[in-house]
Amino acid sequence: MTQDGDGIARDPEAFGAWLGRQLRRKGMSQSDLATALDVTRAAVSAWITGRATPRIDKVKLIEEILDLAAGSSTTRDEAPESSGYVSWHHRLAHSDGGRELGNAAAFAFDSSLAITAREATQNSLDERHDGTRPVRMRFTLHEITGERLRRLQEAIRWDDLVPHLEAAGGSEQKVGRMLADGLHTLRETGKLLLLRIDDYNANGLTGPEYDDGRFAAVVRRQLDSHKKGPAGGSFGLGKATIWGASRFGLVIVNSTLSDPHEDRRERRMIGRIDLPWHELDGVQYAGPAWLGNRDPKRESAARSWWAGERTVEELYLTRGSADPGTSFLIVGAHDPSGEASTLEEMHTVLVRGLASDFWASMVAGRGRAPMVEASVEALRDGQVVVAEERVDPYHYEPARARAVRAFLDRTTVSQLTKADDVVELSVPLTVPPRKTQAGAVPIEHRAVLLVTPAAEGDQKPNRLVGMRGTRMTVFDRPVTGLPLGSTQFQAVLLAGIATNAELPADNAAEAFLRAAEPPEHNDWKATEDLTSTYARGATTRLKEFRKTIFAMVRSAVKPAEPVEQEGAPSILRDLTSLEPIPLPRTKGYPTVKSATGQVDQKGAWRIRVEIKLPEREDPWVLRPLLRFATRSGPKPEARWAELSAESNCEVSGDVLLFAARERSAVFTGVSDVASHPVAGQMAIAEVDLVQAKDASR
Amino acid sequence: MKQIMPYPVLVGEVTMTVHEVRLDDVALPYGMISEPDHTVALHLLDREDWNVVRLMLHVIAPRHELDTGPWFSLAFLATASERRTNMHSAVKLMMRQPGEWTGEMELHRDDHFGRVQVSGQLVATVDDVPGRVIAAVGQPWTVDLQARGATQRESIQTRWVNFAQDPELVWCKSDPWMVSTTDEAAVLNLNSGFDGLRAVLESPKAAERPIREALAAQIAVDMWTALFNEAAHRVGSREWPEGWRGLVLQRMLPDLFPDHSLDDALREIVNRGVGGIQTRVLHAAAKQARMPRSLGGFIRSLEKTLPEDE
């Protein structure tokens, strides 16, 4: 083949990959194209593998055969979607008549919006691309109505889906009822809520369409955790919660790949809906369906497509930067737990959930980047309802974040002396050998326990948080049985590779604890995985570990010395206390209920006093005292120039006589300026009551 | 007693925290600082020779109210005072940002003896008068130089002594217990030379509990009566006596004069004289000793054992 020297020749590889893609899209073989162009099959093969490029006249012919606009081979445009290549492809029912009326993986979880956020973030953390930069998570809630809604529905071929949704919603099963309810609400309110979950600096959905890889793990398979490295099980059970957050089980995905597929990185798109088994127009469908290009080689399957920028825009899936990662658009998002219903509530649930699960992953050491950053924003028809909030670990978990920060900066201490000190302790964990390693011996891992005084006003002090790997919160529980007078605290346990010690035992402990986690990753206990993988005694080792942790926390916060008085028999201890007794609420003597007043022009205090009296047959006789407050020593007294009764009492000289059985009384008084020890304006006045002998009776 | 201010003062609360304590530059374990009790327990074992305690203080006042109020030239003064030694000192804290002050307060070993109250006042220029107090710390801190744990409370010291071998107590060597007092402390001496006293008081047997409690109540009645009279004799004017005497009076006066306020009840002692109130003292001492309850339990226990004896 000759080189024509025009645009194509500059990048033969890219042209070849493009041509290969177009052939696959059309379902055309290399020999089909060779026949149509009147060239040999070997020539077509050479173009596709990039060994040669066709002449310009052949290129024009190729564009014509492939139904493409003239020049698209130069610009490498993909097939315009308006030509109807992208559509829903439904999986036909199993030939054995088996019916799936719901997604078992979704039922394995307590579903809630917070758990969706947790699983999505965990998956993204496991797929971190550049280890020196954080994975950035963005959660965007967007409620759309009117034309925005219609335009999105057109973009996702909603009208083609509706008959299927109605058919599936007709069933009496749990999933069916949820679908019917979702459709009903959408029609009634004309509102659709979208939840978009983006990660940046993650690997993206790389790999082939069907074979092993991240793409297939997320889009094609159930219960495939595609486990690698420190993963807590990336894209295993957890991804079901992403689909579970949609009322329709409908999620559209746009991924920017870290590793090119078919020579392309940006805007790899696919949609998936998880419906239960249903029957429509006499055809039985298994349930799941994919939005994408028809795959001529596979019945009822769809391939991902490379979308144009406009399509991505219409799907609200335009990514904020070229950084690799994936954006999930959850169509018809809701909180399955029913906890949050408004945009504001959902925003709060997401922020709180992310803060409590990932605060530790968001903390970075001095001069370092954190593992993850996350933000949440809520919009209604393009208008901001709740501004984007970046989840700040120091705001939501001040004491714990301080503990992890001190650990990362190596500023921990061995004994608490300051309110912001962090004590670092080492907790042994004996990791038993796996059953498959015959004759292997247990390894000892040293986990890191951090204890710090709780922040002021902490509503839930005295708790222990456990984590490993990417420092996601695994458990958060109270520490009980604390010695009396213990410091209020927060404790954090870092186990496995979260200890940053980079010892072989850390990896062993990491795997051991991962096996001890149930699918929800919220505890370390004797799971089936643990007992089937590890040698006898694994459960006991775990129990020992836990017991040691709690004991070490207790001893770290115990008061400096036991509160004990030597010598005194315990029976006498209570009887020899000199602590003041709290005064009763209702007092047996008259009290000043309220005293108000100011200094007048002449410098005299004008005071009005309300008195509360215990009810008594014998009338009270009281002498009001006006004194000037001092820091210490006797308080100088001032005389009254004038005393007058306002209610329930009468004045007799310098005493007040109260009526029998009266419960309250009011009097007013003016001080005698001549008796002031200092100018009235310069001192604080006090009013007190003294019982007096009634001179008149 | 109610106070009336001749100028506007702050309504919101001013809170103070002790962030760190250093004893001659050595940081104290945080367990000796009790945030809930607002107490710092300073007494370190084997460490009598220290000179200076330095408290790191942090004060917060309601910023919004300060911004909108009629106060100018705000300053915060932290104060330390001890009634026992009549020592008062103040130090000005630095304003970190509006409504927030931090600083250090030093307590010198020579100036203090027991419990030092650490508090503070917010002062400002009001109506062109500088330095007026517009707020005080709501819950002051106590630095206890004697206590070993941050939660220890004030109480009367109790000790076992063999009266026959103690030169101060040998004159009453046949007595089971005796109260001795100094200005600093009131001590309850239990005679370890008195046969069986210790065995009964410290017996762990549940069956002997009624006897133990009745005996303890009897000791307590004697002790409180003696202490009250000792303290009441020191009351000359309307001033409360210092130390344990004031505390004893404060505990017992509400039982002596239930229809008088504490200050007013103190006046009654002066008015009537110690001799005129003895019957009331007996009543208040029995109440401190929880005599009715203990004796009731003892009598009930006798009823149970009597039939067996027959």
C-alpha cells in the first residue's frame, strides 16, 4: 500500500483501531469490507493493524459503506447516535424457565443512601490510580422537571423502557411494587431525582467488554469482586447498592479510562437496568437490560459505546476533568431506608455518612495528600439548593481526626498530658496460618491503638473505632467498664496495612481481618470466610485481640491514682464528708425572687424586689438589707431612705410585715445616698433578707 | 441574695477550660485534669519540692453578644484565690480572636496550701468607665494541692491510733474515739487499742451490718456535735469561718434553722449564743449521722435474732 500523505497517514494505528470499531459496530467482517471495496482481505487486515493506510478514494468509499459523514475517518468521529445505534438490549429469559424476581446481592445489604455512598467510595478508594494524589469523590443530587426531564428521558430512550417497567411493575413481588410506585410518583409529580457519583483519579472501567476486567466486573457480573491488592472487595457485593439507590434499578455510566480500550479513553458509556423477570408482548425477559450498541456477535447483548460530548451533556454525565474515573448516574434516586426524602435531607445524609465512614481516609499527614476527598452538592433544575460541601473530617470528628493526624505526623506521645494529646499504643494480633499452608506458624502483627481526650461538647464520647487498609470505619462502638473518674476520650484502632509499618505481618493481618468482615464491612467476627480459610483457633485469636484492645483503652484513660482514702473504715466514709449539700429547690425560708433597679440622678439606688415566701400561718417579718458587693471581706451596708410596700406586705420602720399564708410580695426602696460607702454608680448592689423580731407585736 | 448591676452586663455564659498543667515544666498526666468536675489534682506522690504550677487556660465568651453590646476595650483577667492563705492573684489573658482568650496562670507553691479557685472576669469600658466587670466564669476550676485524684472530695480525716501510745491522746486512752482539731483540719481518731472496735467497724460480714451501721452512726453523732460546737464558738460576726469550720456549719445549719437562709442562720448563732441552740445541734448531728435509719436497722435486726435466743 502506498502512503497518500494526507491526514490519515499521520496516525495509522489510530485509523486502524477506528476502522476496527466501525466494522464491529456494523457487524461487518474484514472480508465483507474487502469484497465491497474490491481489495484483498489481507489489505483490510493491514489497515486495521496499522501496518498500512488506504488511498484517499478507498477512504471515501469506506465512509460511504459504513454510513458515515464524509471526512469522519479523518476526524475519527464515531457513528452519530442519532442514527439509532444506541438502544436498550434486554436479556431474554432463561430457557429453563428460571425467573429472578430481584437482585440477591441487593437484598444482602441493609439499603440506604449512606450505604450506597459508603460502598461507592470504598470501591473508588480501592481503585485509586495515582497513589500520590487523593481520589476525589463528588456526589451531586439533582432534581429535574419539565423540559430538562424530557430531554434526559429522550437521551436514555425512556419511552422504550416504560413498557418493560410497567410489565415488571405488574408483579406482586417486592421489587415489582417498588417499580410501580416509582413510575406512579414520577407521573404524579413530574419530578425525577438524579444522583450522580463521580470519582476522579481512579482507574475507570477498563478492560474488554465481556472478559475479566473492571468494566465487566461492574457492568456485567454479580458478586464478582475482581479482588486485587488491599481491596475490601472492589465492585463485589457493594456495587449492587448503586443500582439499589435507583427506584428503577437504572444507572448510566460514563467512564474515563486510565488504560485505553480500543485506543480511546474518554466517554466510555453504558447503561444498565436491573428489572425482575417479566413478560412483554408474548416474549419473556430475564430482567437486566443494557443501553449501548448492538453486538452483532451476541444475541440480546449491548456493547459500551464512545459517546459524543453532546450526548454526555444530555445525560448529565459530563466529567469535570480529564482525570480517569467513573461517573454513575442513578436515575430515580431515593433513600431506600426512607430516612431522607427532601434534597436537603439527602444532602445531610450523604455528608454525615461520608464523614462517619471515611473521616480517617480524609485525614492527611503534614505536606501529604489525603487518600480521599469528598463533596456533596444539591441542585434543583440547575439551581443550587445546597452549595457544594467538602466533607471536613476535623469538623465532624475533631478528636478522632486529630488522633490520626498525630499518628501520620508521628507526634503521638506515651502518656496523656494535654487536652489534645494523642497516646499511641501497640496491640498484638496473632494471625493463624491458612489451612492451605501446611506446617506454617502463626505470625504476630502489631496494630496501632490511638487514644485522645474527647473534644469539648462531644455528644458520644468513650468510643472505639476500628479500621484497616484504606482507613474506612469498620466498627464504632462504646467502651464500657471504665474506671470511675476516667478521662472522656475517643479511641482509634489502625490494623493491617493501615499501620503503615510495611511489614509482611501487616499484609497477613489485613487479609485475616478482611476475612473476618461480613459483607457490610462493619465488624470483625467469626465469619464463614474466616473459619473456612484459617486454621483452628482463628476465632479465639480474634477474641483475644478485641479483649486486649478494650483493656488497653481502659488503662490508658484510667485516673492517675485510685480514689481512695486511707485509714477510714468504709462504713464511716459517707458520714464524714464535708462536701456542701445541694440546696433544695423549694426553700424553707423567704428568698429574693427578683431584684431590679438603677441609680437615679441623685446617685441613689432605686430598687424593686419581688420576694418568694414559704406559706406559713405565723406571718413572716423581714428586714431587707442593701449591701455593696466586695471581692472579699465584709460587705458594707447602706441604709434605706425610703421603703414602700407594693403588694402583700406593709412597711413598719425598717422591717416588712407580711400577711399570713401569703406566698409572694413586692416592695420598692430608695437608698440613702449619705450612707453609700462609694458612689452608687461604681458598685454592684446586693439585696438580702434577714428575719426580724416584729417590734409592733 | 440577689445582685443588681448599675450598668449593662453580659447575659451569655463564659466558659473556662484548663488545657494543660505543667509542674515545674513537667506536664501532668491528663488524668489529673478532670473536665467534668472542673478540678485539677496537683498532689504528685514523692514530689513535695516543686515550685511553680503553670495552667494553660482557654476562655470562650459569646462572641455575637460581645459584638453587639455597649462594651469597649474588652479584657479577660484570670484570677486565682485561696481562702486559706488569703492569696489573690490575677493575670491578663491574650485575646486570640473575638470572644476567645488564652494564656498561662502561675501558682507558686509558697502562696498556696489546699484548694485554689481559678476563675476569671471579663472587664470592659462601659459608659466611659473603664475596667468594669461585665461577666465572670460560670463554673470556676479548683486546683487541689492535697488531693491525689481529680475527683476526691472534702472530708474529715479519719485515722486509727493506739491512744495509749500517742502522747496527745493518752489522757483519754480508755475512750473508743476522740475528735481533735487544728485550724487546718478536723481529725476523727479511732482507738485501735480499744478491744474489738476495729473488728466490728471493719467486719466484712453482711450479718453484722446493722451493728456496724449503728456504731458508725453513734461515732458520727459525737463527732458532728463536737465539731459544730467548736466551729460555732469561732463565729464572731456575720463572717463565715475559714476551712473545715465553715463547711461543717454549712452542712448543719439548714437542719438547725430550716426557715432561715444560710447567712441568716449564721446570724442566729450569734443572736442566741451556742448554749441556746444545743437541742437543735443534737438534731442536726443525728441527721448528719443518719441515726434514724441506722438505729432502725439495728432494732429490726434484734427482732430477728431474739426468737432464736429464747
